[in-house]
Amino acid sequence: MADIRKPIPVEKAIEYVWEYRLNGEAEYISINDCDNRRLAEDIIANHPVPPFPKSPYDGFALRSDDTVEASRDNPVTFEVVEHIGAGEVPEKKLHKGQATRIMTGAKIPEDADCIAMFEICDTYEHENSSYMSIKRKMEPNQNIIEEGSEVAKGEKLINQGTLINPGTKAILATFGYNRVKVAKKPVIGVIATGTELLDVDEELQPGKIRNSNAYMITSQIIRAGAAYKYFGKLEDELNTSYEMIKQALNEVDILITTGGVSVGDFDLMPAIYEKLGAEVLFNKVAMRPGSVTTVAAADGKLLYGLSGNPSACYVGFELFARPVVQHYLFNEMPFLRRVKAILADDFSKPNPFTRFVRSYITYENGNVHANLSGIDKSNVVTSLAHCNSLMVLPGGTRGFKAGDEVEAMLLEDNQGQAGFLAE
Ligand SMILES: Nc1nc2c(c(=O)[nH]1)N[C@H]1C(S)=C(S)[C@@H](COP(=O)(O)OP(=O)(O)OC[C@H]3O[C@@H](n4cnc5c(N)ncnc54)[C@H](O)[C@@H]3O)O[C@H]1N2
Ligand code: MOO
Ligand SMILES: [Mg+2]
């Protein structure tokens, strides 16, 4: 009797996987290596910014009181008593009628309360002394960047789980984070199964194809922010496959296999799960592609049996593995972000089950458009090339027409969302 499997709804499958998600760990790395990693702690300002009052311009620091009488017809003259650049500390306190020649970023001298830009000042030398004059009245605090005016000490600036981008890195440097506490990347093992598989550098042979899933999945793992360990490809032979999978499980946080999860005579994964004593969380999901996606748990680790069909394999990873990786990486918005989009092409197939259509997003006149990225079949690989989103067509719907509103899950977005469904 054939193995009849009962499909469960996608949301239910996500729930099952979610129960086995692992919490991540933190590690310290050099600031030079932290791009695209996620923070494993909140970043708090450990000093005010700026840490001292400073000049925003090249000009003169003055006491505004001394300019009260200044006007176009009545220039007021100051003796320039000091000359400081950024990084220097002014030593002279200003008295009546005195000014400091000061550069952008330099600390404001004591008792100065405004900065006059060079452009509104005249300067001259007389008997070895420098003077400047000004023809307009200055206001107290004019052109002064106050200490702490940008950020007060103790203010929270970035949340744990945030992806480090150039701006984040600037803040880390500002506050002296030479070593950065980031989420450790989970290590995901990858094994491709199938006697038909050739290596990428092999010539085609009758009945055989090149192994594209391993390359695709390792690339998806990198895009998700995790690290991979590739164990190679396996022929469909029970004992060697079992031994390799058992061994691989010991070395990784999560294990992904591709192929061999359906009901074929050489689909060995079900027997391997049994031999491993793994708990199969589900082996059939009410979705297309990827209905055969299987997830099991062994030794507290998730074991993904993704389909051998490339598009099904791809979708299985994005739906069920990527959010788990994001959770591990301290991301509080671990699920793929969904947006409303205008369908750009007709899609005439009915959808008995939820369908995740490989598509790519374009932006036209401020609208988000979802375009089909190629043939919508589980066994095709070419439609993945331009895919940057998965259009979600709910089960129980007929075909869709260009111009219809659909939901699309973004694959190259960093914002994410808190839950799987539309928010
Ligand atoms: N009687 C039934 N047959 C099938 C069912 C079913 O319900 N009843 N489900 C179909 C569906 S849906 C899918 S999807 C596939 C899933 O197959 P498997 O996960 O068991 O994968 P394989 O049989 O090993 O291979 C399927 C297909 O994918 C190619 N493949 C495998 N590995 C790779 C790789 N690393 N790179 C590129 N391509 C790969 C393989 O050559 C096969 O063509 O089962 C249906 N059958
Ligand atoms: O799992 Mo299959 O992809 O539904 O075609
Ligand atoms: Mg099969």
C-alpha cells in the first residue's frame, strides 16, 4: 500500500518548526568584520555626543555681549588671543573684546558663547597682534554645538538583533566598540542526495544532472545570515546515507538534506528518520511547490528534508528554515516581510493549495508590482534566477489577472516582520 500522507496547512507547519527553534549565542568579533552581522546587545551611548561643546564652522569664537553695538556702519573689533584647530584644547578664557580663531570641530573656549564664520569677519594684523572685526550682532549660543545635543549619555541607540550597516558601524566606532558583540552564525549542514547527481565540474552523462540544489541552498544560507558546512552529495543507498547524516548531525546546529523525501523507491529519507529515531514533525504541507517538505527533530536539532525539485527546495528553505535562522540571530522580526503588490502578469492556474509563486518585485510610479519570474513548476530551476519574492496565492482561489492585488514575501529585505502572516 502506498504511503498516503495527510497535508497540513503551511501555518501549522511553521508552528511545529517554531517549537524547535534554537536560541542563538553571542560572540565578540572585530569591528572590521562586523558588516551584515546582527547585534547581540543593545547599543547604549556611553558618553554624550558631542562629548564637548564644539564649533560647526571655521571662524571666531566670541562673547555675544561684545557684539551688541555692532552694525554695518559700526564694526566692532576684537583682539584674537588664541588660534585652535580641531583636536586642540583652548587654553584661554575670553575676556571682553577678545576672540579665538577656531576651526570646525574644535572645542569652544571658556566664556565664548557664539561662533562668527570667517565669511562675516574682517581680519588684520597690527604690531604683531591679530585682530578681527564684525559688523553684525551675534546671539548667545549662535553656532554652538552643545555637549550632548545629539545624544545624551545613557540613551539607547540601537536594538539587539539589528543588522549592522554602514551607519550602525559608524555608531559602534563613535562609542569605542573595537570588539562587537554579535549573534553567532548557526552552522547549517547541507547534504544533497540523489544517484543522478553530478558535480558542477563534470560533463553531462545520460540520465544524470548536475547538483544545483547544494549550491542554491548554501547561497540561501548565506543570504539568511548563517554559515554552512557542506558534506557533499550522496547516492541513494540507505546505510551510507544514514551514517553520513548521523555524523553530520553531530557537527551542525541544523541539518538540511535535499531530495529523497517523497514516496519513490529510492526516496530514503523517511527510512533514515526512522533509523535515527527522529521525530517527524510533518512530511506533507498543503502548498505548492514544496508539498513534500519534511521537517524532523533529532537530538533537539531541526533536520530539514527539502524536496529534490529545485523550486520546491528553494521555497521550503525560505518558508521553514530562514525564520529559524533569523530567530537564532536575535532578530525580533524573523519572518519574511509581506507587502501588497499589483500582479503584473496573468496567472491562470487555479490554486487548490497555497501557492508560493517565484516572482520579482519592481517599483513603478510608487506602486509595488509582482512579476512572474519564469515557469511556475516545482521541477524548474530557471525561474529562480530573477526571483526576489514569493507571491502568496491563497488556497481555494481561481486564477489571478494582471492588475489584481496580491501579497508578496520579500526575499531580499532586511526589515522582516514579527509573524508569518500578513501584519
Ligand atoms: N507518487 C508520487 N510521486 C511524487 C510525489 C507524490 O506525492 N507522489 N510528489 C512529487 C513532488 S510534489 C515532488 S516535489 C517530488 C519530490 O521528490 P523528492 O524530494 O523525493 O526528490 P527526488 O526524488 O530525490 O528528486 C526529485 C527531482 O529533483 C531532482 N533533484 C534532486 N536533487 C537535486 C539536486 N541536488 N540538484 C538538482 N536537482 C535535483 C531529481 O533529479 C528529480 O528530478 O516528488 C514528486 N513525486
Ligand atoms: O513538493 Mo512538490 O514541489 O509540491 O511539486
Ligand atoms: Mg523522489
